[in-house]
Amino acid sequence: MRRRISLTMAAMVVAALILVGVATLGLTRLDSVHQTQSQLVAETQGLANGVEAELSTGRHHDLLDSLHTIVSVLKGPLQQEAEVLAVSSHGDLLTFYNPLDPQQQVGLPSGVSAQDIETEGNFILGEPVSGSHGRLVWAAMLLSTPIPVGNGVDLNVVVVLTRTAPSGLGTAGTWFALASAVTVVAALLAADRLGRRIARPLQQTEVVTSQIAGGDLQARVRLSNREGHELVSLANSVNQMAASLARAQGVQRQFLMSVSHDLRTPLTSIRGFAEALSDGTTNDVHYAADIILSEARRLERLVTDLLELAKLEARAFSLNCMDVDLSELVTEVAHAFAPAAAALNLSLDLGTAAPGAVMCEADPDRLAQVVSNVVENALKYATSLVKVSTSMAGDVPTLSVEDDGPGIAEEDLDKVFERLYQSASAASRKLGSGLGLAIVDELVTAMGGQVRAESPVSAKGGTRMVLSLARSTNGAPGRGPGPLGAGPPSPPASAPLPGSPLRRGTPAAAK
């Protein structure tokens, strides 16, 4: 990895130098051509003025012969190719060696054609014209004094100069190449050092993740803050992942131990009474059968809840959400728990709102399961009273289940919805599987609601479970298929539920 990083960075530096060099060379050549063209125009104008000034002295009788001599003398210091041409009245270029012969070839500097000059042509008196072909630059200027060529014919004179522009960099190219070489070497050294600095933490992280994948959840990536924010953030993420996996492993181990204990206890009772029946060592067969039946149901409930929780966590379940009258549903569920509450000498106080006052959107069967688990949990810890109520908290349908038990420590409030959580501050009754609140949390969240635990709720303690559900969109009650739809009708609001000390409170709408 370090070698790849170093080579990549060095390649990027070399590529950048090449791009900069090519761009610099191109721009330098363009600037060289432009400067040469400007300089050549000025020199052409000066040469034309010098020729015209020399011809105007009157010392030359044969102007054609004198013209070539004057141009040769004047162009010598310029160190460039120069030619003198004639221009006919039609704008055609002619040679001064035989200007009246249209077949005579026009002699122009190499690289420049008559078409170039004629195209640029439209000569204006005293105004030079110029152009270029690559690095070859040319300039031409029309003299203001016509030259007689015989037979009463006068022709205008054009002076043409050419020059090759410098290549551009010149000696600077050598220095640029030297500076580029030094830059590449420095880039290689810097890339190697930076590659080491980047690769070392990544290699360390790779080693630690391999250890974590191998089961060592105590492995940690140890980096100093000097390694850079991104690398430190990556190391912290790996460490947090390892810590989360360690916690999850601990919770899973505790969960398996708790499940094993909860499975072993009823199995021990079933086996003991079954052996007693088989050996004929018990006289109370009916009592032994009741114990076996009770423990078998307990096992069935635990296995059912485990399967249910597995489905919830895998999202392998479906919801049939509709508008549900929360007060009506809670009344039916509470009615089912009346015998259990009576057997435990507990009062079940029902303070639901009037029918139709608290509408929510939920799966009625799943919601009934949620209410059952919450009420069952309250019965496990209550000492004398469990209060169940429904209301609209603002525009949110809310269910509250409160018990007068010892309460939950503040640091344990976030743990009550974990699997098989048991309060350390109070012994609970053996009621349910211990997975009820974990199932409640999963189902309520899936139906778009929230659940929270509040404790203490009074000076003596107590715990309140508060469920906030999704608000109904239509306001029309609906009942889904299943036992809720086929259950007995709800009792009147003013009458206690039969067979239990369940008490109805004042409907919320009348408070």
C-alpha cells in the first residue's frame, strides 16, 4: 500500500509538471511570435522609411538598380530576409527585375506566398501589414513614392521582411528541466514519507479488524491525535464497533444463560412430577398433573415469545394497520387479565376515555399483544394496584400502565426493554416469559409509535409505562380479524368487569 501511495503521488507530480511544461511552452511560443511580429512590423516600417528617404535625395538616376542596392545595405544590420516588390494598379504583386512581364515569377522570402500578402493586402499608404505561419513571421509595407519603370509606367513599391520567432524557452528550458527533476525527487521523498504515515495506521487497523473478525473483541486500534482527523476517526469507529460487538456478545451470553435457566426450571418440575407419577410415589395425581400442565404452558409461552422476538428482529412479519379505538381494545385486554389480577389480590383500575375519543392507527392484533405484555409486566411488580388509562396527549393517542411496585433505578430505565431484563431492586412474580417488554418495544416502533418507562411515579416508588401511538387519519374505528374481533363485547363503562376487582375510572372525556 505504501509503495502504491508513493508511486501514485509521484506520478501525479510528474503529470502536473508535464502539463505545466506543455502549457508554458505553448504560451511562451505564442508570446514569442506576437513579440516578433510587433518587432518586425516596426523594423519593416523603419526600412521602408529609410528606402523612401534615400530615393527621395535625387542622387540615384537608375531607381530600379539603386532600390535593390539600398535595400541590401539597409537590411544588413537587421539579420533577416527582405525583398522589394512592385504593386500594379490592380493590386497584383510584380517583380522589379522585369515588372512589365506578367509571366515573371515573383521572388518572395521563403515561407511567404504572394497570396498571403495579397490576401492581407489592401495596402494602406503608410500602414504595414503582417502575418505568421507557425514560427515564421512576415511584415510588408507600401512605400508612398511610386517608382518609374519605363514607358510612362509607375509602380508602387512593397518592402517585405520575414523572421523566425525564437522557440520560446531558450535557456530557461534547461533550468525548467533541472527544476522539474529536483521537484520529482522531492516529491518521491515526500510521497514515501506520507505513504508511510498513511499506511501505518491503516495496516494497524487492518490487523485489529482481523483480530476482531477472529473473535478477539478486546482488540483496539491505538492511534495518537497526530495521525490526522480522518485516520483517528476511522480508528475510533473500529473501536466503537468492537465495543458494540463485545456488549452484544455479553448481552447474548446473558440472554442464553437466562433462557437456559428459564427452560431448565419448568423442565425440572415437569420431569420430577412425571417421574413421581411413573414411579407411583405421589398420591395426589391431580396436583401433579396441574403442575406439569402449568409448567408446560410456561415453556410454551417462553418458546413462543422467543420465536416472536426472532421474527420481529428479522422483520419477518406483516402489519395490517387500520383505525382502532384504543379505549375499546384496552378494555377487552384488561378484561382478560381480571382473573389473574384477582388471583394475585391486585386491583386493576381502568381509566379509559370514552369510546371513540382515542383513535389510533395500528394493527389491532399486534396492539392487543402490546397491551397484554405491558399489563402483564405491571402485574409482576405491583403490590396492590395497577392503573390502566388512555388519553389524547395533545394529538397523540397515549396508553399509560402504572403499578405501585418498588420502581426502577434511574440508571436501569433504558434497560427495561432489553431481553429478559429483571429489576435488581425488587423480586418479581413468575408471570410471563421475561421477553414481553422487548416485544413491546419492537412492535410499537414498527407501528410508528414510541414507548418509554417512568420511575418513580410517587414517593413510594412505582413504575409507569407510557405508549405513544400513531394518530388515526380517518377517525373511524376498525377491527381486524382474529381474537379481538371475535371476543366478547366490552362491558359498560360504569360496571366493573366480572370476576375481578377491576375498577372503571371516570372516562377521560367527562373529566
